[in-house]
Amino acid sequence: NAALRDSIELLKQLLPLLPQREQDGVGQDGGKQNGLTEVDILYFIGITYSKIEEQEEALNYYQQALLQHQADGDRSQEANVLNKMGNAHTALGAIETARDRYQQAKAIYRELNDLEGTATVLTNLASIYSDLGNRDLALESYTQALEIAIQQEDALGEATIRNNIGLVHTKGDAPTLAIEQHTEALQLYRALTDNDGEANALNNLGVAHNALGEKESALDY
């Protein structure tokens, strides 16, 4: 944390230098300092505050970055910041506010046909819906994200999403469906030689079999 706090202070010290750089003729590209703009620095400060779990401070800097991106008409970066704001609100337990930010980001990503961004925010939304107890919307969002992962041939993304879908099914008293998803995830993790993912899928399979009352099968995992 000490190193991250030092990074924050260095970034903050850089911010006042940018207007001076503009006067020196560098402002034609947004007041760049070593390739960075003010809005970049605001965003990086926000991310760093999030890493040290100071989400209120992170949101303050995300909001400043958001306003600049909106003023510049940079829709892609606007969506990225909204997604980060959703993450910060989630960490604070402000689930409904997080949902709103994710939905705003999703609309922009879809407008831009940004599949990667759309998949990311759909996964975040699915987690939110699950936390809110809305199983149907959680599954709908995960399914849409899964379709993108398959389309993009993102095997790791597919495995992660299938694992999450399985968890929703287990939580929703549909362990048979959960086993199907965790088994698919397990095969993908093994193909990727992802040991952590494989262990997670195996554990989830055990939980799902236990929910079915198959105690002996559960012990096998």
C-alpha cells in the first residue's frame, strides 16, 4: 500500500504541471506530459485509490475523469470510467448505484460495438443481479456475455462465465444445471492448464453434487 500511496502523490504532483505545459504549446493535444493527459492521470489516481480500497476517493477522481471524457465526446473512455465507477460502488455495497453505472456503460459499449467491453460489463451486471436476488436477470446477462466469449474464442472468459452460471444455478436450487456448467468449465480450464481455475471448478462441482444429495460424488471432488 505504501508504494501505491506514493504513486498517488506523484500523480497528484503532476496534475498542476499540465496547464503550464499547455501554455508552452503542448496543449494542442490536451496538455500532455510524457504522453499522458490530465484525464489519464485523474483516471489512474482513481484506479490506484480503488486498489487500496479507498473507494470514495476513487469515485471522486473517476467523476472528474468522466466529466472530461463527456466534454470531449470520448464515448469509449466514458464507458470505461462508468464501469470502474460501478466496481467502486459495488465494493462500497451500493449495489443499485453500481447497477446503474454498469447499465450506462453497457449502453455505450453496445453503441460502439465494443464486444470486449460489453462482455466485461455484462459479467459485472450479472454479479450485481445475483446479489440482488434476481436469478433470471443474472442468467440473462451471463448468457449474453458467454455468447460473446464463444464468438471471440475466449476460452478463459468462457470458462469463467460458465463457472459463474453454475454458481447461480446452485444458488437457485438447480444443481443439475450447475453441474453441466461446471463440467464444461472444468474441461476448458484443463485444456488451458489453468490449475487455479480447475481447482475452483472441481470445488463447485462438489458443492453442486452435495446439493443434489449425492454425498459420495461430492467427496470425489
